[in-house]
Amino acid sequence: MSGDISLSHAGGNGDRQQEFTVPRVPAVSPDRPFKPSQLSRIDEALTLASRETGLVFSVYVGPIPGNSRETAEQMFAKLASTHQSPVLVAVSPGQRRLEIVTGGVSAQRIPNRVAALAALTMRASFTNGDLTGGIVNGLRQLADAAGEA
Amino acid sequence: MSIIQTVLVFVGIPAGVFALFAIFTLGPGAIRAPRYRPGGSWDYKPVWYLPHPEHSGPVSELSARGALEAGSALAIASSSAHPVDAAVEASGGASGEW
């Protein structure tokens, strides 16, 4: 991937662009990585995790160019500029890399030890080729650790 | 039975049954999108998902794909209503490889 990493809301309008560039992704396209049933599971996990904890969980799936940790932290900074207490889960299936980034409130509520454990859980699913399951389980584990808002 | 009838019954019918089962077993896999395998390439466009805003209705009320889009769109829209006073820096987390 070249250029900026952008926060995508699928099927977005160009006029909703804010600080990030929002790529225009057609509503139905063969290059969408997840099937509707998988999307629905990720959506539910994201929403429940965020609602329970009051943190804003965010999932990125795509290449993480350069030093993956630094890039993920830049993405986190982008997220933190518009959302309060975010948690970023970035997965790059092509590079087989996974980054969980916390900061501020979310770093206090999700200790690194727990994040590492969630990363381990996600790895176990990813190794079996189950991206959706890994993301869902990882989110659930992070949310459980963060506790109620 | 003539030779043609014999061939039709003893070759044609078994071949037909064989073809039918082949279609049923191989068909669904051929249609389905290729599954992710570790180490395989990932040629999809990057996606970045956000949850629904807190006060949206239950997840089940919304359709799967529409919900996700609405969620991220609303989250972006509502973010301007709650400006974040200080930029938070990344300070924790974990990395992994598989």
C-alpha cells in the first residue's frame, strides 16, 4: 500500500472526509475481505466490546507498511485525535503481523499483559486461517479485561 | 438389447450418477471465495472498522453490512460533537506474529 493509511467506512461518501482520507469502497465488491456473516460477527463484537467498556475499539485489517509497531501507533494517534479512549487492533494477514495499541485511559484499563494474552489468542485463530474468529475472540478478551465503564 | 442400449445403461447411467455427485461435492467449493491461509497473500483493500455509537439500537435490528457502515459513518459524524481535548499517545499494547 502506498501513501497514507486511511480510516475507512465502507461505502462512504467523499464529502464525509475529515482529517483522514476515506477511500471509496463500493457496497458490494469482490475485493471485500469478509463475507456478510463474518462482517456481522465482527460488527457485533466491536459494538458490544465498546458498549460494555466505554472504550472505542477499532479493527484495521490490511497491510501495515514500514515498522509495523510505529505505523500502528501513528494510526492510533489518528484515531485518538477524533475518538476518546480508543483501542486499535491492527491485523495484517499478508505480513502475518498483529498489533494491539492502547493509550491513555485504555492503557490504564488494559494492561500490556492482557493485551499480550489477547494477541496470543488471536494468533492461535489466525494460524488456523480463522481471521474473523481471531478478531472476535481478541476483542472479547480485551473487553473482559477492561471491565465495565 | 442392442449394443447402443447396453452401453447407455451400463456406461451412461453410472457416468451420469458419478457426474451428479461430482457436481454436488465440488460445486460449492468452486463458487466460494478463497479462504485465507496463513502465509498466503492478502490482496484486499485495507479496511478499518469502528463500532456503533453508544446509543444506537441493538445490533440485531440492523442488517449486517449496513450496520457496520452506519456504525463507522455515525462514529465519524458524532466524533465532531465530542472533541477530544488532548491528543492521547500510544503507550501500551502488544505485538504478535503468526
